[in-house]
Amino acid sequence: MFKLKDLHIRLTSSCNMSCPHCYAADWFKDHTKLTYDEVQSIVFQAKNLGCEKVILKRFS
Ligand code: SF4
């Protein structure tokens, strides 16, 4: 069975910088932010897949 080793969650897609080479610039247009409930749901789903490590991140 598949086992998820770790999970990296970007809590927001916004960034204060405007680097010309940015690979994620298109993502910033929506300024998507995960809610607490969404993060909680993702973490519980990951736990059920065997995940033991969760890393919460933001852009830059
Ligand atoms: S995510 Fe990184 S590369 Fe993109 S604009 Fe922000 S700092 Fe620059």
C-alpha cells in the first residue's frame, strides 16, 4: 500500500516580491489562502496515508 512520507503545505500563494524569473507568478493572481479547516482536513487525510511529518510553508 502507498505510504505518504511527508507533506509540504503552502498556506498562501501570495508573495511580496516580483522576481521576473518566478515560476509561481501565475499562482499569485488568485491570492489563494487555505483555511484552518482545509489545512486540518489535509493533515488528517495525510495521517491516514501514514504521513509522519508535515511542513507548513509560505512563499519566500
Ligand atoms: S515566490 Fe520566490 S521567486 Fe516568486 S516572486 Fe516570490 S520570492 Fe520571487
